[in-house]
Amino acid sequence: MSALAKKIAELPLSITTPRRGPANTCFPIYGHGDLEDWEQIETLRANGYEWRSVQSHVDNILGVERPLALAKFRYHWRRRCFCWPEDLRR
């Protein structure tokens, strides 16, 4: 074993933290992705609500004073951002 490999092998195991990803503007508002919340959003969409209406209802329920841009809202609720665990992202 080379000197470098030996020194690397002697390093203590580190405690890994989950990958955070970029800071999302949606996280402070909607938090970590939640499948139950997502299912309710999908139910609204299936019942004919447009994204803008869905955002309005959700933001009113949460008391959001400064709504996100609609594209960011959709991006979050389509489970594409880092608010969602990797195994739930699409």
C-alpha cells in the first residue's frame, strides 16, 4: 500500500450529511416535500384548478405575503427541487 493510500485508510469514518443542493426560495415557504401535501395539490389539479388558483389557495392557507413566481411554485409541487428527498424527486 502506498503512503498516501495508507494515510487515507487510517482516516476516521465521517458522518455524512444529506446532500442539500442549492438554496431554494420555496423551502422557507413550503418546507421539505411532503407526499400528503403533494397528493392534495394533485387532487386540486385533477379537479380542474389551474396552477395560479392552486397557488393562491395554498398561499392563503399558509399566510404567504410574498408569493413565489408561478414557475417556481409549479417546480416545487412537481417535485423537482431539492426540498424533496432524492427518492421522491421526479
